[in-house]
Amino acid sequence: MLFDHHGNRKYLTARERLAFLRAADTASDRMVRSFCWVLACTGGRISEIRSLTPHSIELDEDIIVIECLKRRQRGIFRPVPVPHDVIRVLEEVHGIASLKANPALEGKRLWPWCRTTAWMRVKEVCAQAQLPAFISKPKAFRHCFGTIGVSVKGIPLPTMQRWMGHARIESTIEYTQAVGPEERALAERMWRQN
């Protein structure tokens, strides 16, 4: 799951993710910036991020509530804690507090793009960040979120399962198969002196 049929990894390293966020900060379209930050910091699927509304953002708690759109039924939500910087970017770009105060606007999607447009915007930022083509895909950010959470930061599997919206724990366990810097971080934890 974490490697394609050529042996390339399907997730970004922490360094590549940071390069992506820096490139997003230079985007001329501020909505591209906010979309990229949310995609990179929530583990959400591209369609789930596209469907977010001001109502989905809990400003005081630094939480984004994502509706799971992969399962066949609607109404399954998962709250995902995010860094305060993500909430700050959303407020700067969209004015979330003002939108939430207006009942006519709080249910309106933050990004009016179709899936193809969202995909193209992410690929443009990936190119700006000089990321390899094999990871310049929106799904790579979901894999990055899972890999960093499980393999690098040691977040408990049930917590990551909930944040990622996996129906089965086996899907989350896949993220223990990290390589490169993530695997190195695990090895260093193993060999660290007490």
C-alpha cells in the first residue's frame, strides 16, 4: 500500500511535506494556500477536503470535522485536531468566524472547485516545491499523515484509525511500513540509550 508497482513510496517525508507547505504559502491564489494546508495536515481525502464548510471548522478547539465520504453512507464524521497554524490560515483566507456567524454562509463549501481543479492545484504546488512526480498526488498527503503519525510520532493505532476514518484497523496498520527517514526515526528510538 505504501509503495507503487515500481517500488516508489506513495507518501511524502516530513521534509517534503514542509517544502510543499512553503510552496503553498507563495501561491498567488490564497484559496490554493488554504486547501493545501488542510490537505497536508488532516489526512483527509481530496473529496472530503473539498466538501468542508465553515461549519466544519471548530476555531476555539483547533479541530476540523471531516465527513467520511468513502463509505457508502453519509453522516459519519471524524474530528481531527490540527495545528493552530492551519486554523490561522483558514481564518486569514476565508474569514471563518464571519462565515460561521452568517447562517446563509456557514454551510457553503470553502473551495468551489471540482475534483479535477483541486487535483491540478495540488500538483502545481508540488511542482513549485520540486517534489518527485511519483508523490505529486493528493493521496500522498493522506499517506504522509498516516506515516508520520504512526511511524514517527507514535500515535496509537486506534487514534490514527479514528482520525483517518478507517473502518478497519488493518488499513491503519499499513502505515507502520514506513521507510527512509521515518524508518530511521524508528531505528533511532530502538537504539537510543536509556
